[in-house]
Amino acid sequence: MAEPNDLDQSISRRISFAIVLTAVTLVAELVGGFWTNSLALLSDAAHVFMDLFALGLSLAAIRLAGRPATDRRTYGWHRAEIFASLINGSTLILIAFGILVEAWGRFQHPEAVKSQEMFIIAAIGLVMNLVAARFLHGHAHHDLNVRSAFLHVLGDAVASVGVIIGGLIMLYTSWYVVDALISAGIALIIGWGSVRILREAGHILLEGVPAHIDVNQVVATMKDVEGVVDVHQLHIWSICSHISALSAHIDLQLEYRLRQGEVIGQLEQMLEHDFHITHTTLQGECSNCETSDTIQQLHHRPRSAVGDQHDHDGHNH
């Protein structure tokens, strides 16, 4: 079995190769779109740009994971991925809106397109996408990061097929309104993907529970560990798209108080294996806990109230 560093290097090489192929496709479709006067090709180029950005984020996530944490950034640079996603999502919404406006204009006043050249360029783009997808497929089953990149490239291959079909229709019928229809369809795909990116990035920044994790299932599985009575003050959040963290208080049976380290070790192994939660902070407690709530609410108190309380306590002494 490959060592983690060797595996990361292998994944990095595959993603880097996919980035090169996708970048070539982007340039070809941009140049080809202006040359053939095809809005569909330009729209697909915008979709390719979204995939290129996703691949770049995947590669950056691997590189950032290798950078050590510091006393100023205890989680390292992982959150940089989320801010990049916010910028990407916002930009792509504007691009999708621009494509829709242009498509509406062409729908009302169709313009001639060099259909044969458009077909050839879209076919080249499809081949590039399929080669990139094939290169990523080997690690897509066991690495969520690579799987996301693989699905992005595969989605662009589907969009290229749509452009090819449109090129064939226009080549034999000269029905150029198809170019506007395909462009609008791709713009809607880009817009939907952008909204999803923004929603996921916002969810992470708000420290929401990762989408693949069911809190009730986590609690039930933790309570199945021998020596655990209950779990409370539980918080689960994401540091970035592929790193999940958890903190909780563990109510232990009385006879397991002296084996607290052993129980917590079993819990950490289970959380990483079953839920891919790699960052855990677990605190063992006695069975007479003050609260039995599974999820402890956070309460904000004004500084003045805290200060008044301290003053009051001081007078009591």
C-alpha cells in the first residue's frame, strides 16, 4: 500500500495533468468561440473555467495540507480554499448572467455560426475532457477531493457533447438559434453550480455540520463504544471541504474513569474510520453532568454583564 506522501504526490501529478489538459481546452474554446462566432463555445469555455478552478482548488488543498500550522494560524491555510470558492462562485454567477443576456439577444436575432469549425473544436474539447477524466478515475473511488474534480471534468464532457450536437444541427439545417439555446442551457448549469459553491462555502464559514455527516448517527455510534454513557456539548464543523472536526464531552461510566484515555482513543479511531472526522477534541466527565442536552447552545453575554458579575462576586468576598 502506498505511503500517504507517495499517494499525495501521485494524486498531485494526476490533478496537475488534468489542469494542463483543461487549460488547453479553455484556450481552444475561447479562441474557437470568437473565431466561429459561437456563443455556445464561449459558454462552454466558461464552464471549463469553472472546472479548471475546481481542479486548482483540489491541487491547492493537497498542497495546503502539507503546510505546517503556526502559532498565528493553528489550522494552517485550509480556510483559504473556502475564500477562493466564494470569489469563484460570485464571479461565475456574473458570467452566467452575461451569457444569458447575450443568448437572449441571439435568440431574437440569430447570427451565423461556422458550424463545422465549431463542431471540430468542441470534439477536441470532449477528447481532452475524457482523457483528463480517465486520468483522475484511478483515485476517484477512495479520495473525496479527487472524486469532486473527476465529476467536474465529467460534467464538462457532457456539456461538450451538447455543443457537438448543436454544431451538427446547425451544420445540416442552418438553424442558428440552436447556438443561443445551448448557450442558455450551459449558463443555467454554471449558475446552478455557482449557487451550490456559494451555499457550501457559506455553510462551512458558518461552521455548519458537514453534509455527509448525520449528528444523530454520530451520537448513537459514540454511545455504542464500551464505557460511554452519554454524549453532550457536541459540535461538528468543517475546517475546509475535506477536513471535518468534532468536539464533545463524554459521560463515562464510573468504572471507566481511570481508563478515560483508552475510551477516548477508541472514539477517535471510530470517528476517523466511520465518519472521516480527523480533528477531535473529547473531554471525559463523570456521570453526574449538569446537562443532558446532546447539542449545547452557545450563549453570548455582553462584556458589561460579565464585568458586573465579577464586581458583584468581588463584593461578596
